[in-house]
Amino acid sequence: MKRREFVQQAMAAAVLGLSREQVAHLLRSEAPPLPSDALYERDPRWYWAEMRRQFLLDPNHINLNCGSLGVCPLPVIRAVAEHLFTSEAFNEPDYPWWGYAENEHIREVREELAQFLGVSRDEIALVRNATEAMNTVCNGLDLNRGDVVLTTDQEHPGGLCCWQQKEARFGIRLRYVKLPLPPASKEQILELFDGALTPEVRVVSFSHITTTTGLVLPAKEICALARERGILSVVDGAHAIGQLPLNLREIGCDFYATSPHKWLLAPKGTGVLYLREGVQDRLWVNIASGEWNNKALKAYRFSNLGTCNLSLLKGLLAALRFHRQIGPERVFARQRELARLVYEGFQHLPQAKLLTPDHPELWGAMTTAQFPEAEAERLRRVLTEHRIRVGGGGPRLRISTHIFTQPEEIATFFAVLARALKT
Ligand SMILES: Cc1ncc(COP(=O)(O)O)c(C=O)c1O
């Protein structure tokens, strides 16, 4: 092998977190074509088995934790790698801006994301993840001592700690809705929010899909309750893009944070923040650089973070196109079909208490069961020994199902679990 090729491969391996052999393979081979619609109609099992060839996943491991981190398919990895290699030739006619003013590459990503999310490009900021998006909103808002922010007891630190820091630093007050485990109905959840959205509340901040149990909160109705009382709504939708059909205009929130590197299968370190046009001017930027106060930039003011990683944004665009090419409806249906297998599997284990509600409106593709805490820890150890990765902490096991998940992997997971529970 030529020295140049060797260096290229070693560099890509380091950047992409792959072995040099995997990179060599990747750069040599085109991604296999997507399985055809005809195959889907004829034999969906085979179609989804074929789909697995789009992923580099090690067949000796079972990955049931897409909720923490998604898995990039080959077209996404290729898009990142190709940009990385071609851009370093620095042969563009213009100055090769990686960030600062919005260039054509960034515009394209914002445009397609905006279309996908049912909003306008001027309302989309690109950041690194949902945590950064939530911090951008929280730190950018002027709130006074004593102002109340309503949230829930099921938030992820990435969407909660910004408010807790504001509480410690500026004396705002946090109030928590206690979500039932599991809730009986959407109406029960709405009653809890309705009762808690009192006149001192300035902001309501909640997860669209909770990290703990995969519960899908009725975001549209909660935002409507907030709006009719003049309360700002901030939705932490880290898990939602790629797991739920999303139209942010219909949801009617003021701010929406999401992490495409989870369910949209985008490169790690890609995040999206939606800022409704009417509320953008109420926010200070979190990271100030040139044009920090140029409100004419609209949402781009919050993307102006200095130099960024265009290669990852190319991957984000490829992930969005991959999702659309398969078809969101088909992806969501498959995620749920597999989640149903998980649900039924847990139902057959008397030791498991299901925390995810069995209701299509309140449940997507993450299913959580609770065990006595020491038992859950032991089960996690056994699963790790069998190279099965699951999510959840403390007493909970959380199982995520996506299009790369095979039904046989779910069967293996339950076989290992059932054996471990007998010992
Ligand atoms: C509800 C929720 N919000 C925020 C985050 C943080 O996501 P990220 O690490 O992509 O910022 C997570 C991560 O799992 C999450 O579950």
C-alpha cells in the first residue's frame, strides 16, 4: 500500500473511531444498494435482514441501546469521510469557511431539516447536541429571581441541569410534575400539567420522549396549555427526530431541542435547535462572536459558534436523506413492530414490571421494565458478558429497537434474561 493511502486510512480510522481495516473496506466498497420496495412487499423479513448490510455493526454484539447513541449507516459514514478527504485539498474558489457566515453547505442542511420538521430555515440552528440546544435556550433567557420553571421528575441531565444551574445562580425556582410510572392515559398527564401551570410559571420545559421509560408526552397539548397562559414552552426532543413523525409548527412549541445522532442515525455531535420566529429576539446568544446581536440573522445567530465541523453536517444531511429514502412511515412501523416484541417478552417475565405504557400515542421505540435494583444490576452484568448492550440505570432495563435490530437479537436477549432470572 502506498504511504499516502496508509496515512489517509489511519487518519480516517482515528476520526471515525473505526479500525484501519474497516476504513480500508469502507473506502473500497460502495454501500450496498438499499433493499427494494418490491422486496419489502414480497418478504419484509428478508428486506429488514438485508437492511442490516447498511450498517457496520459487529455481528458478535447485540446493540439494543440506540436511545443513548445511534448507529450511522454506510452512506452517512461515506458522506463524512468523503467530505473530510476532499475538503482538505482546499481547492474551493472561495475561502473555505467552516462556520461563521452561513455558506451553501450549511444552508442546504438547514433547509432540508426545516422542511422535514415542518418549519422554516430561519427557525433552525445547528448545534452539537440536545444538551447544547437546551443550554442555549435556558442561558439565553432573562428570568428573574422567583420565576418558576415547570419541568418533570423524568428529565435527562442534558435537558435539566441548565435549569438547575440557573436556579443555583439566579434564584429561579424549579417545580416538578411527578409522572406516573406508567401513566394510565394522555388525559392523566394533561391534568397534571394543567394543575401545575400556575401564574408564577414562566417556562415549561419537558422531554418529548422520556429517557427513563420511553414515554411519549402529549407535547402539542402541553404546549397549547402553556400558550394560552402566556408561558414559554421548551421541548427536549433528544429522542424524537427519527423515532416520531415531527411537525414542530403543529406541536406549537417555542423551542425544540433534538439530537439526530440518536434515532436519525446521524454522526455523533450533531444537534438541532428550533426557535420559533416570534420568540427568537427574547434570547441572548450563549456563545458570542461577530454579529452576536444581529437579529436579522434569525435562528442562524445561534449557529454562529465559530469554526464548526462541516464533514459532520454532510453526514447529518446524508442521514436525513437515508431516513427519507427508506420512508419515515416504514421506519416508524418497523421500530414499533420490534418494540411490541420487547413488550411481550417482558410481559412473560413475572419479575419484570413494565414502566412504558402500552398505548400507541404514548409509546414509540423504547421500552423499559423495572426489576429489583440489585437484580437489575446483576442482569446488566450478565447481558454485558453476552455482549448485549441495553440502556437504563438503577432498577431499569431500557430496550431500544431500530431498523438495524433483528428479531433474532431480541429473542437472544430474552433467552439470556430468562436463563439469568432462573439462577
Ligand atoms: C431526554 C434527553 N435529553 C437530552 C439528552 C442528551 O443528549 P445529547 O447527549 O445528545 O445532548 C438525552 C440523552 O440521552 C436524553 O435522553
